[in-house]
Amino acid sequence: TIKYMKQYLVNFSIKLVVITLFVTSLFGCSKKLEQSNDNGWNDLTKEQQEFWNSFDSNIIFQKEHVKFPLTIETPTYEEVDENNYKSYWIYDDSEPTVLSYEYKDNENFNIIKRGADNGIRVTYIFEKENDEWHLVYVLDESN
């Protein structure tokens, strides 16, 4: 029973990441928010903005720019390898969310997805390595 519960939580967390990425790309939330600096968009470098626009809108590009094993920190910390990473995208648009952008430096930035009174808070951490950007870590603090 514990084995099945652990597997369920792993699968649920993977789906949550996939859902979050897909919903953002499907509905172009980041595109809509780019107009305002109050969400941090203008703090990102042009290179970071261009990378995010590609990552946000191209599912193949997304998968190519995830560093495996991808660590997803949830209450049940886990790692996802390339074989467990879903190449199909399931989404649930029933929960309203907003993106904000957090510039760290020229080699790091974060995308933070927050729900509107629904407990969603997920931070996607991107790093530049060997002149390429990758999603390297996901911190899911949703409740």
C-alpha cells in the first residue's frame, strides 16, 4: 500500500509539472503578462526572455531543455529521469494562475507560478550551462 501511494504521489507530481508547463504554453499566460514590469519580465535579460518565449510555446523545445534527472521538490522529494518525463502534455485549466519572473543573474532565473486563492505556488529554476538554458529544478510549495 505504501509502495502504491509513493508511486501515486510521484505520478501526481510529474503530472503537476507537466500541467503547469503546458497550461502556460497553451494559453500564453506569459505573453499576456509581458506588457507589465510589475511581474519582473523587464528585469530578465533579452536572452532569458527569448529562451522563456521558446520554452513556453514549444513542447519539443521544452523537453530538450530540461536537465535530467529533474529534481521536483514536493513534500515527497523526487527525481524524474528522461524515461519518466512525460512527452505528452495533459492540462487542467480549471485553476487560475499568474506568472512572475525573477532575475537572479545572467546565468540564472526563475519563473514563479501562483494561483489565485487556490494554494498553487510552483517555482521553476532555470540555469545556463555550456551556453544553453535548462530547467534544472522545480520547487512545488502548493498546498
